[in-house]
Amino acid sequence: MRAGLVTGKGQFELVEREDPEPSVDEVVIAIQRCGICGSDVHAYVEGWKYSPSVCGHEWVGVIAAAGQGVNNVVEGDRVTGALAPGCGACLECRSDLSHYCKTAWSDYAGPTGPTSGGFAPFLCVKAERVIAIPESIDTDDAALIEPASVAFHAVRKSQLRVGDVVCVVGCGPIGLLTAQVAKSAGAGVVIAVEPDENRRKLALATGSDIAVAPGDELRSVLDELTEGLQADLAFDCAGIPQTMQQSVDMVRRGGSVCLVGVTGKEAQINPIRWISKEVTLNSSIVFTLEEMKATSKMVADGRLLVAPLRDAVIDLDALGSTIDDLAERRIDAVKILVDPSAG
């Protein structure tokens, strides 16, 4: 089978991989759709040492084969997946840190993980990593359960309190989804902070209360809304170094910032502004299977709108040029899905 991989800075390859066969505790998934994540593009732009198993992690598919020891899913089930539960034996698990299980992380993004991700017709993973998806969710929508779960986890990791004034910085898919989850979790006012006008319109269409450009416009809105107090919480979903300090600057004294967007570049901060505000900083990445189940229910019942975020479905042959187009900003799509079985 062919698999798409980011192999270095500005490098994308379609490589040949053997069609996988499941061992006793594994399943082979026939991938129906896989979203292009911002981290796939960042890895391409910044030249990360990018795990093959993570290159194409926003996938949905059907169980094509299951090992003899598998009992949580059966062939024909439509599934998506995340980190496995803790192994119970590693140092992290024995230290009551099973959500950081070294074995689970290795199977997800380390040396014991798959040799490709969802940019391929088939993917073989541990069965304990997958969950079945409600039949009511459209397959294209189901491909956004994974990024929506990132948003769900971020809101849980944050200091959000009911009634808070919340800024969401960056209206890519993670930002747009985080804004929706924050609103569902009780945020009083959600302000989408985004320089692109079309994305601001999309933020309003998917539930944000206010959408503004960063800079003077944001400061004016915050001053009027909070009488100069500023926001209670900012989610930094932009994935660029500049917004880390900007996010701190838009919250009040004693406020908090949750880092969600990913970049490998160094960021400049002003420590005295952080310290003088007594800002609380949280960071968030990935999620648990239970959080993914809860997220899928929110998609199924309409509390999370994902269809407006989808732009197009492409095949593997178009994947490399599309990642380059996204990297060079020749196109401004929010979410492009890949059908690796097409073509």
C-alpha cells in the first residue's frame, strides 16, 4: 500500500508499506477519511522529527480485520482512535500518572507505533486504542472527532469557570472547536481572535459571541466588555510563537492561559508581565479515550458543529501539493480531508 509521510523540512513522500496484518491484540482499520492537521503542516514547515504514526492522526475507518484476542470491536465497526489506556506497569502508571503512560505514548507516537498514520488505505493499531462511532455521525464529520477531542481536553485542562470572558486566539479548526467546547462548558462570552475576516465570520457562525482582529480592535472590545479588567482566560490555539505573549497580555491579573496550538519554534516572552499578573499557565495535548467518547456524543447531538469546518476531500496523489499549498498559504482552507482509498 502507499502511505503519505512528512519526512523532513519541506519534504513529503508517498512511500510503499506492506499491507498490515493484526496480531492477537490488534485491529486493522480500512481508512475512510483522514484530516490534514495543523501539526502535519507545522512538521513540514519546521522540519520536526515527525513520528510516522502521527503523520495523519485525524482518521476514521472501518475494522477490516481483528486479532483473536480482540473483544471491544468487531469487523465492520466504524472507529476512530486515541492513546491507549495506561499499561499499569511503567513508572508513570505506578506513580499514578497513567494518562502519561510511557508504553501508551510509545504505541501512539514512539518507536513501537505504526510505520505510517491515516494517510494510507490501512492502519494497524492496538485494539484498546479505538472506539466505535455513533452511526448517526456522517463519515466526513467523524473525521473531525479527533481534533474536537483535542479541544475538549484543552477546556478540561484549563481554568475555565462558568461565566468567564474567554478569548480563543487563532481560528483554525482547533480554535473554532475550542470556542464551541468552551461555550458548552459555561463560558459567559467567547471572543474569537483572528486576523482573517473569513475565519472570523466562521467563528460567529459556529457559536462565538464576538470575533475580532488582534491588536487595537481586541483591546477596545475587551475594555468595553470588562470595564478594563480584560479576559479571564485565553486559549492560545494559533500554533505560532508570537501569540504566547499576546495571550498573556489579553488576560486580567490572576487570569490564565491554556496553550493548545503546537509549534517547535522558540517563543519570546516578557517574564515580568507574567509574574506581575500572577498568570496561571496550562498546556494541553491529545486526550483520553473517555474524552473522545464524550466528544463524539457532542458531535452526534449537534452541540459541536463540525461540518462548517470542512472544505474538501482529496486523494493521496494530491496530498503532498496540498500540504505545500497550506504551508505557503496559497489556500486558506480550514480542514481538508484525505480519502486514501481514492484514485
